[in-house]
Amino acid sequence: MKIPLLFFGAMAAWAQSGLDQPRIGMMLDRAGAVRIVAGLPGSATAGDPVLSGAVSLGCAGYCMFKTDSSLIAPGATIPAPAGAALFAFDAAGAFVYFLRTRQLARWEGGELAPADFQVPGEVISLRSAGGAVQFAVRIGGQVLIEGPDGAVLGALPHAARLTMLLGGGVLFSTAKEVVLRRPDGSEMSFAVPEASAFFEMSPDYIEIRASGGLFALRITPGKEQLFQLPEPAQ
């Protein structure tokens, strides 16, 4: 797969600081186009597509993207199992979980290598904690948070649907809202009915795809805010 030069230029611009408009992060629109989102919460703008055909994205200090057949990481495009992927970043690299084939891999040092795990159930999110991967797993209608050996570390309400494990806490949806739970157990709720997907736009922002539009949730402690993202004409 050939990646356009525009994509690499946009990624370099996204990583820079001190630009005219603050960068909120990268969004994935409903047509599979990746766009840079700039501005401020409530007055954000989405740029032209820098990549098309994406089905998943995740951004921390850098971004990774999944198309139907490839994984795109800094400096590399790697053939990968078809379908979407989950990402969990840390200081040394990232864990990547391929949803359709239920395979876990580790991205580090510019290479992607298989990783072993023994977690039963449907994996719906993951995060890296101290270099080890943790999973949100749906088993029998309940979402459990488990370590790589299957040890249960926590649980979410039975009403939980989507789940995203965060470095500090967890984000989950119910039929009528999205709930941000902090490590101390405190929660904040946001009225977003029928959320269907979460994407990590940057360390401070999560994209929420819902029936009523595309939204961004700022998760910075003390600065939490939900706002609607622009949806460019398809």
C-alpha cells in the first residue's frame, strides 16, 4: 500500500508544537478518512483527509492506523489481518490487538511481533500498565478488566456497552450516556446516546461516534468537556 506524502507531512505537522492553532488530535470520519482536528473545544475544525480507508486509529505521542489489510505505524506499513484493531501505547512502543483474528502483537523498535496472552472472552479494549497489557473482556454479558494471566482486576456495570481502558481509569457507554470513571472510582457522565465507537485522538481527547454525530471528549483531569466534531461532507 502506498501512503501519500501528504500523510507524512500532516503527521509531522500534528506532532509539532507552537503552531497557530492548537492540535486536538486525529479523527476518523464515517467514510474512513483520517483528518487533523485543530482549534479549541467547541470551535474545532477538521482538515482535509490525510489517509483514506482507515478502520481504526489510536494516537498517543504518535499515531497508528489500521486499514482493512495493513497496519500503518511511524515509518512502516505492514500487512496485517483484515478488520479493525485496538491499540495500547506506552513509552517503549504499543500493543496491537487484531479483533477479527483475536491476535495480540507488540510494536517496538520499528517491528511488529506476536505476543502471547491467555484471556478468555471477547476482548473489547486494552491498555499497557507497567509494560504489561491489561484487557477489558466481555464474558456472559459482563465487562471485566483482566491482566494477561486472566486475573480479574475490576468490573463494569452490566449496562456497559463500549469500553476504552485509559491510562487513568476507563471510559464506557450505556444506551443513553458515556461515563468517565477515574482510578479513585469517581465518575462523570455525558449525554451521548447510542455511542457506537471510541477512538483515541490524542492523550487528552477521545472521539465518540454516535447516532447523533461525532463528538470529542476531553479527558484531562479538571478540564473534562464534551463537544461535537465537524463532519465534512462525504
